Amino acid sequence: DRAASTPGAAKTVWRPTKRSYVRPTDAQPAFQVGDHVITRNHQPSGHTRLPAYVRCRRGAITRVHPAMVFPDDHAHDRGENPQYLYTVRFDAAELWGEHAQPNTSFHVDLFESYLGPES
């Protein structure tokens, strides 16, 4: 904002949008708190919110969030495709092996299509 960068001008403050990305769905969540999951080897040619360092890793569901707009599809104008979002806990050793700090874990919010049941 040019006005905000002009000396003596009022500073503008960024605020998140009040628009929600939560969407209704008739589907039930595929996973529940405590379920053990493995992330898929999801490597699309375009946008994805699945970080590379958690692909093909084992974790456990710690929270089930409402269904939300799936950004991988929405970013490519393929519609909203609402999916449940899950908080998944990974042991640090699962992600970083012997270089991980002992007795630590890492939580990542991941969409349902990124996950499969641990076999």
C-alpha cells in the first residue's frame, strides 16, 4: 500500500479474511483420533499442500477438523472438492532418522486424500 509507505501516513494492518474455507459434506471422516496412518507419495505436477518431508511417513491422527476447500484442486480451478483436514503427529525420528532430537514429535495438518491407513 503506497499510502502506508509514505512517511507520516497511517499504517495499514493486515487482517485475515473473515471468509471461511469450511464446507459441508455428507461424507464421514475416514479417520478418527488415534488412528495410525501413512502419507501417500503424492507428487502432482502442480500445487500441493503435502510437504515432501512427510511423504511415505507413518503418523497418528491427533485431531479431526471439519471438511474444507481442498487447495490442490482449487488452485487449478477444478472446484472446491471439500475434504476433511487432520492434524497428524509424526515422531521426529520418523521424519529425520538418527538426526532427530530424541523424544520429540512434529504435527502437520493434512487433507484426507494425502492419507491412507497404516497396514
